[in-house]
Amino acid sequence: MKLTVEEKIILHLYRCRYWEKDTGERQTQAGIARACGTNQGSTATEISKLMKLAAVREKRTAIHGRMQRQLTAYSLTEQGELMAEELLREIEALHKRYSLLMKTMEGRW
């Protein structure tokens, strides 16, 4: 299963929800792009799409470690968290199917 950029962003921001009180650079476009292995342009495009789906919200905030200026940070909405949880369930189901397939193939090689 190859994840789309949108799915990578959702999963990255889902993981970041635990750090929301301490907003860091990992929640900026640059940080998200770095974590997802994409460029900032395609990350910005996908974030815009997710915002239109009401899955992601943005806020201007001081970023921990950057006292000079405020940046835009992103986080998941409740809808975005539901999307992330569904995606994680799909990944887990795929993993279980693969594991079962490998067990049935043991000794057949």
C-alpha cells in the first residue's frame, strides 16, 4: 500500500496532536513536507484540499524555538482525526491480511 501525500499529512498531524500545546515546526508547511518526504509546494496544495474538507485547521502562532516571528501551524479537526483513525484501521487490516497470507504460504516456497 502506497500512501498518498494527503494520507501522509493526515497521519503526521494525527501523531502531532499530542504536542499541540507545544506547537513546533513539525506542524508548519516546511515541517510537514519534511516529515512526509514531499516538497513544500505539493504539501501546501494538499493542506488546502484538506482544509476545504474541514479535516485540517490553521492558526498563526509563535513556533517553539522561533521567537522572532509567528508562523502558520496546522492541526487536525475532529473530522481529520476520524479520517486518520479510519486510515489506521485500513492499514492494520491490510497488515493482518498480509500476515495471514504469509502464514499460509509457509513451506510452499
